Amino acid sequence: MALALEGCLPEEYLAFQVSLEVRDFERTAVGTLSPVPLLGVLHARARHAGHGKFLFFGSEDTPVTDGSRELFDLAQRGKLDLFFLSGAQIDRKGNINLTCIGEYAAPRVRLPGGAGSAMLYYMTRRVVLVTLAHSPRVFVEKCDFITSAASTPHYPWRRGGPTKLITPLCTMEYDGDAAEWHLASLHPGVSGDEVRKQTGFPLLPEKVPETPSPSPSDLALMRAQIPLLRRSYPVFAGDLAQKIG
């Protein structure tokens, strides 16, 4: 991660961007294998979303108690405001691939699969994508396989879809009318040329602001959430605590 931000770890910086997407009085859920989104949501709950409702997979703290069925039921009833997804591939149109790299019948790599991501991408009011890698292998012109579609023009109605994309280099916003990503901000120390070199599709506009950075009090509050994070991700939380010193 090409971050030039003294005193802030890359994981903390990305978690802070997640935190900014969480709104008070809304219902937010975090799925499995999502330590950075969970850290960001824990920070948001402590910082500005104390009246929100939260569902965390694999956690004793506001857990999903009935497995994935509870989460899927909420989304289909219009009760899920924010969820986080990622993808082995993310394309220009916002589609994500969690199924395979290469041809489906004879893939070079078989991925774990999308579980309920296709439905959640469709029914959650806002979906924020978070990826810990930014390269042309991740950001492609067109996914090899579309596990979850960002737009579905052949359907007459859709509740939600992608709104924001957070990467180690920048943030992007989803333009629903154009059905594609636009560059929204550059992280400290990152140039537009660097981002475009690492992205497999064109990105506009040319000039964007710098991504907001956490204040010292934000960092302190986020680090206070590490004991809660440790319940779900003990190795990740332990590594983070060790880096902080």
C-alpha cells in the first residue's frame, strides 16, 4: 500500500474510509473474512453511529444468530442499509467475480464462490466494495465471470447496489447512470498516474481531492476497538496490535 501517512497503518487507513460510509440509525452488516470492514464499522459505532443496528458474522458482539438466512431475510425485506463485498476481479461496470479466473468450464483458478453476494448486491440499499489489493489483475475491463452484477437493466426494479469502492490507492464512486466507476479521491502520497497504471480500465476525472485521513483521536478510538476485533479475528488483531507496538 503506497500510503505516506505517518503514524497510521494501511489497514487502519482503509478501515477509517469504511467508517465514513456508516450512517447513524441505519442497519449495517459485516460478513465473514472481513477484518478491515469490521474494524471500520466498530470505529463508526463508537464514533458517530451509536444509534445504528449492527450484524456481525462470527462475532459475539451483535452477532448474526440464525446464520446467513437472517442476513438474507433482512436484505430481501428492505431492512439492510449497508453491506461490504469484495472480489478477485472487479470490472469497469462494477461487476465482481468470486467464481473463477479464466473460462468457467476450464478455469485457471477456481475461487470459493459468491454465496449470497449476488442477492445482497441487488437488495442491500448501499454496498461498499473493499479490496486490499489494487492491480490490473483485480481491476479489469470485464470480469471473466460475473458472480454479482452491479446493474441489472433487464429488471424493472432494483433496491440497491454499489456506491463506493475503497482500495489501497484511492476511492472510487459508482455512477449509476453511466454504470461505471469514477475516481473519487487519491490517498496521501498516491498520484493519479499511479492509480491509472494499476487499473485495467480508464478512470476519470483527471483531478480529484485527497482522501480524508484519520485524526489522532480517530486513531486512538479505532485502536480501542482491537479487543472487540480480536473476538472474530484473533490473528489479524494480534498482528495489528504488534505493528502498533
